[in-house]
Amino acid sequence: MAAAWREARAPLGCGAAPERYCSDQEGAYMRFGYALSGAATIALVATAASAADRVVYYGAPPSWVKPADLPPPPEAEPGAASSLVLYDEQTRYDGLYGETTLRTASKVISEQGLDDLGSIVEDWDPETERVTVNRVAIIRDGKVIDVLKSEKFEVLRRETNLESAMLNGQLTATLQLKDLRVGDIVDVQVSRRYRDPLGSGRFDSTTALQASGTVGRMRIRLLWPKGAPLRWRTTEGFPKTTVTETATGSELLVDASNLKHRRLPVGAPMRYAQAGTIEWTQLSDWSEVSALLAGLYATAGTLKPNSPLLAEVERIRAASPDPLVRATLALKLVETQVRYVYIGMGAGAYAPAAADETWTRRFGDCKAKTALLMALLKALDIPAEAALVNSDGWGDGMEQRLPSLARFDHVIVRATIGDEVYWLDGTRQGDEALANLQVPAYGWALPVRAKAATLERLTPKPLMLAQDSTVVRIDAAAGLETPAKVTVEAILRGDQAISSARTFASQPRDDVSRGLRRGWGKMLGWVDFETADWSYDAPKAELTMRATGSGKLNLVNDPRLGQLWPLPISELFAPGYERDSEQDQTAPYAINYPYFDRTVVYATLPKTDRYRLSGMFVKQTLGGYDVTRAAYLRDNQVLLMRSSRAVGPEITAEDAKASQEKARRGFQAFGGYVVEIVNDKTPGADPVGEGFQALGERRYDAAEAAFRTALKSPDFERGAYAGLVQTAMARKAYPQALKLLDQAEARLPGASTAWLGMRVDVLWASDRREEAEAVAVAAAAKSPKDPEVLLVLARTQLAREKYDAALATARQAQALDPKSADAVLAEGRALFGRKDPAGALKRGLAAQALEPNNVEVLSTVAAMQLRLKQPEAALVLTTEAIRIDPLSAGLQASRADVLDQMGRTDEALAMFDAALSQDPKNVTLLNGRCWLRATRNRELDKARADCDQALALRPDLAAALDSRALVNFRAARFDAALRDYDQALKLAPKQGASLFGRGLTRLSLGDRAGAEADLVAARGLDAEVETRFAEWGLKP
């Protein structure tokens, strides 16, 4: 009835319900426990408390309670159903007991108010509370109608939450008001006497004004005995408090009229909901809160010497020596073999059942499951302890609040494995690997320890892989007017995947298929989806959904530009952040964190037409999200990548306002990409784009002509110079490239960093490596605070194998730009060169955390993982990189290499076959398949054919010559092998693998002196080259 919220020393609550997350009902009780069902429930309740405590008493309030005058009803809010006339709360603590009398008077404003106020409900725990109703009256036209003269409360004898597998032990008393009318005031006063179930004699409480309108009068009295500890705290918007000393102790008083509740600012974090709150506690600090439960968990979390669980411990121990695997198996045992049931009666609301008892029963709540999991982990020599959390959002801002057990509604396990802390929740379902677990977004946790416990912040880490990754493939090669074939593959990861997979599994497969087709049909309205299905990979917590269909491209005929194709799913949208002017405009906004989604659209268009792609590249932080959108056109293939990733749990009001301003201005980057079908009448030619397309097709004359044309326009000048330099490099006309760079720097000094990087590349390609480094050193000396310049230097130092210098330079760049993934990755490469692969991988993963959509980062980290014998992790990253850029032949080859090193050579070859069926003249793919067959000494004729075809397309491709040389060596064609190795080394003299292969070839030809020289040189260039050749069965 009261439009206020009162959080007294309620027993703690298990926040996680039988499904996966917290039950709203259970959280409301703030208790721990398990539930029974049927007749057993009634029997248990009947023996839990004396019969006297199971009734509602009637009588006057305690003598220390002061009566409160009823004020005039406040002015009602427009549309309000009722208004709160009086809120009068009086509390007294005396040793192990506390007493609270609460009187509320509310006026009925409308018919809805009759429903809201016509039923009076009181809940209590008969084991710890005694309820006395002092007053129930209806005030009508100034006259008091004593309801209790003719009506009494009815005590309900059943649990209200049995359907949720919860038994809290509470009783419920109800009274239905008869003849209640609009305009009446309902006046109710109830007194409670209660004890602390833990016997500590420490009480705490919180009261927050949450009336929807104005409160006529609010009075709070708090009395405590002399010498008893008690602290209080009020938040902004709460009335003034006064404290007076009496003969018996102290009295705190709040008495205010016409109070208006301050609403939580829209979108603000939950800590802002604490406005207008008073809280008090007799606990000294969070350590004392923790210590109240420490002994209970220490006892319950210990196995007996003859425990039946010891057999489970030994089974887990025998399954794997890896503590991560053992912890996963223990968690899975608790999740799957012990069903969730809750009880919250008396001390049982706090005390966990013993691990052995829970195992025997095969049911338990979060307390019981936590104790059981602790016991298993400790027996497996894995440090573990209980940790209290709030699963209902109130963990935010907990560090600002006074210590109280009532702050928590759930308990989980804090386990330490190596240097990592894992938060394990036995009430969850579907966890198959600790690597899939995120730090729960509970804000804070309080480890349960005998002493020195403090709050520990719980902040989820940024997601390394997209939790929602969708790839849309559109095959319109048959013609723009012919229905295109469309395939959609979406992958969900983590908790979203687990819960969705369980939902799918509970429904008929045909129903799920219809739902998927309908959902994707809304996303791509021009596609008629014909099939849809799903699969779930439990160990990875990945749900994959696939659909196929067809439809005609939604082409648009523009009167000026001609025929256009708006690229699907390429638009960007700004998140909305707006509040009423009455609300706090300075409060930050909570955002969906951690969050990371990505959509890739990959389209193949007819080769009979020419195309141009228009749109804006976007890479910025917008409204608390790192937003990336990029697209490129290669021949008749278009690739779009759009991604959004939350940067943290909240953003400032200033950032939110800036985001809204961009949206209101119609920020042009939010528009989508458009593919233009180009013909002679298409206006606004893009000579730079045409030049790069010709360059990619090795039509150097056409490329240079296009770039020269582009130079005539200031809008294209920078791209034109870059294209001309790259064309000159492709022709190996290095002096011309350097001359062009001189011109570019003179014309466009603002792009000096870009020209620096290209100059270093030209000098390096022309084998002027010392000069390249000198140029980078000079540039860094001139601009020591420019991180981009420093990265050019670091890259040059890495290429020259000056790893100490590169490490120092990379760290200097990081200091200037901590969010630079390139700088972090350069540090990782330097550490790898210094023979610190573990440190290198750590920095590589840090780079991935900064830019998880950067395929160079992903492929580099995968290479590090592969060298560290972590092929499964490398396969995940190479697969993810291909999902981002399915047109990259290099990524396809990298993934095939990973599969091969995992012993899955047939899959690697099948992958090359599939890629080459789509792009049969790709020299990277042809060389990769040739090399794979050569190293595995299989199908050498087919390997030679691939290399021959690659060299026919690119006669100067050193990698293909090296691959064919190995094929010839395997076939004992040593003279041919030597010729290929000689030619490869002429093109790439520092290639260690070619030197080693030539050394083996010379040995086979009897040239021991030449062989020894090559082998020594190869080992000097590549310390691991001999190991790799040995893995292929090739030894000197």
C-alpha cells in the first residue's frame, strides 16, 4: 500500500531462478533458500514456527510509538490513481530484536485506485517476525470507519511461488475492503517485532520515497539504545534529518511535508535510483557483513571424510590434469546433477546446506550449489570461495552505500586458476567451458571471508569475438534482373546462444524454421527465404542459424545517376539519448555492455557490367559504441562490413548529447552504401577507383592513365599520387616512385605520414634497407610525438630484426596513443622476435581487444597461437577473420595452414578447392594448395599444375617458385628444383625456407659445400626453419 520502498534486514535472496537468471519474485524477498512441493511443503511450514506466530495479532502499537497527525491530501498528479497522504515509519532496536511500526494513508483518486488500494496484503516470516495490525480505517468525508470492527485478515496457508520452485516460508494475510469509494482515504497501521536470524544483533534498513506524485507527510523515527553502534546516510533529495540524545539512547527524526519523488533519469545507471533514500546500519564495514556468513560457508563447503562426492572428485581429476578443465567439469556437475530449488525460512535464508547433504538430495538453491561447488574445487586443489552479489541491477553504486546483507540477492563462487579469477554460478545451465564465461555484470561482489573482505568490482571484459555475427552472401552473377541466390549465416555466442539454443530445442524444428525465415524476411524484404535451420556447438557456446532464398535485387532508377543498388544493411543508426527537461541532464547513460555485433554483406555481381561504389567509411566512437563501417569493390565483387561494439558500461551526458546532435543534423555517414551500375552516361566518374581497379588487374598503363587524370582534380589528388606510387612499385620503377613521392610531399604536406610510410616501402622494395631505416629515424626525430610516424619506424626496425629498438619505439607510440591496436601489435611482434612468444601473444590479444574487426590483428594473433601450439585458438581467429573478409585469399590460405597443422589436411585441401572454384585464377590460393601438397608429399602432379598455373599468371612470384621447387625435390627432380630455388632466391634473397630447401637439393646433387653454405645461411635467417622441415620429414 505504501508508495515507498523499505529494505529492512531481510534474509538474503538467491538471485538465480531455475532457468538461468534471477527470478523477480525471489529477488523481491531478498532471501536464499530452496523449495519443496506438494504435501511436503505444508508439512515443513507447519513445523517451522509456533502456531502463535502463524496468526495476525490485533492491538495498539507499542508504547514508544508516537501518533502522527494526518495532513490534508496533497494535490494529485494528472491521471494518478491514488495519492499518498501519510507515510509514517517508526523503528526501535533493542538487543537481538527490532520493532517497526508503519502507517500509511492513501487517497483513492480514480477507479483504478479502487483496485490498487482495495486489497491489503501483509507478508511475514513466522520464524522471525510477529505481526500486529494496529489500525485499518476508511476516512470518508472526515468520518473514520473502523474496518477491523467487522472484518479481519485471512491468513493464506500456501506458498505463493511454488511454481517457481521457491519456498520462502512466508505467510500472507489479506483483507478485502468493502464499500470502498473514490475519494476515500485508506489508513493502515501495522507493527512488527522481529529478530536477526543469524543472532548477530546487527540490524540495517533502507527507505526510499517512490511515490508517483506528492507525499502529504513523511515521518521516519529511528531509536537505538545508548552505546549501540549505528550509522546512517541520506542521498540527494531526501529531507533533513535530526538526531537527539535521550536518557535511553538516540533518536533520529525525519519529518517533512509535500515531498515529491525524483524520478530516475531516463537511461541513467541504477545508482541514480538511490535518490531520495535514507539507509542505516549497525554493521561497521563490508568485512563484518562477510564474516557473518564465513563460518557457514566454510562448514558447508567441506566434504566429509567418507563423502560420496570424493568419487566424483577422483573422476574429474582423472579426466584431465588441466585445472581449467577440472573446474569446468565440477561446474557442469553442479549445474546438471543438482536441480534448483529454493527455501528462505528463518536462518535457512542465509545458511547453505552442506555439500554432502545437497548431493544426497540432488536439489539446492544458490547457497547450496555454491557450497557444493566450493567443496569440489577445494578437493581439486583449486582455490574457491563464496561471493555475494546483487543480480537485479542494484550492484551499481554499491560501493557508495552502507554495508548490509540486504544489498545482496545471490551468491556465486569466486575461483582462482593461475592469475585469472573466474566467477562461477552453479544455478546457470549450459556452461561447457570456462573460456566462454564472461565476468557477470553485477557491479560488485563481496567475497565471503572470515576477515578483511572488501567489495570487488565486477566489470565484464570487452568482447573479443562478435556475440552476434551475420554474413549475407548474395550471388547475382547470373544478371541484375535475374533472381539472386541469397544465403544468410548468423552466429550467436555466449549466454545469448545458450538461452536461444534451449528455446529452439524446446520447439518443433519447423516452427523455429518459420520464425527464422520470417525474421530474415523482415531484414531483407526483397528475398523470399525458402529454407532455414540451426545447429548448436555446446563446447563453444555458439548457435549457428542458416537460411537460403532468392530474390531480385532492389534496384533503383535515379534520373541523374542511372541504375543504383542500395547495398543491404549498410545504414548506420545513432543510439537515442533523450530526457525530459525536468530530469537530471548531467546523469550518465547506461548502455548495453558488453555488446558486439557485426554484419558482413558479400555480393557477386555480373561481370558484364561495370560498377562504382559510393558511401563513407566510418570508424568512430558514437554514443558509447565503437562504430565501424567499410566497403570495397573488387571487379564484380562487393564487400561490406558494419559493426558496433560497446566501449564500456556507460557514457557521459556530454557524449550522449553529441551523439544526438549528429543524429539530428542527419550525419551523412549514417546513409548507406550504393553500388552504381556505370555506363558512358554515368556522371561523376571516379578515376582513382578506376585506377586501383586496373592496378589490381595488373593493367598498369590503364591504371597510370586513370591516376594522371585524377591528378587534375584537387578532390582526387591524394589518392591519385598514392595510386601512381603503387603503380610504379608494381613495375619496379623505384626511382620514379620516389620522384612521385617528392611531388606528393610538396603538393600535400598534410599527408606527410602517409608519404613517409610509402617512401620507406619503396626504399625497402628496392633493397635500400639501411636508407629506409634512416628515413624513418629522421622522421621520428623530427616528429617524436607523432604515434603514426613512430609506428613507421617500429615497422622498419622489425623488418631489420632490431627487436629491442622496435619494442622501445612501439611502447613510445603506445604511450602517445594507448588505443592504437597497431602500436600494441608492433610491441607483440617485437617480443616475438625477442623469443618471448607468451608475452607476444599477450600483447596480440590486447590488440585484438582494441580492434576485434582488424583482420591483420586477428591473423597475426592466430600465427602467434599456432607457433605456441594453440591450433584450436588459431582456428577460431582465422575463421573469424574470413567471416569479416571472405574475399581475402591470404586469410583462406592461413586457415588452411592451421587445419593442416591440426592434422586435418583433407579439410585444408577442400577449403582451397572451394575457394578456387569461386576464384580459379587467384595466385595466392593456387600457390597455397601447391605448397600444402608439397609439404605433405601427396598428389605431386596436381601440386605442380597449381604452381605452374600460378607462375603463368605471376612469373615473378617468388613464393610459387619456392613451392614448385619443393614439389620437384619431392619428385626427385633435383635439377629442376635447383633452378626454381635459384630463381626464387634471386627474387627474394632473404627467404630462409628457400635457402634451406636449396641446401637439401644441393646435398642430393652431391654439392656438400654449397649445401652447407645454404643451410647455415637459412638457419641464420630463420631459427625455426630446420624444425619445420623436419616436421615434413625433410632433414639434411
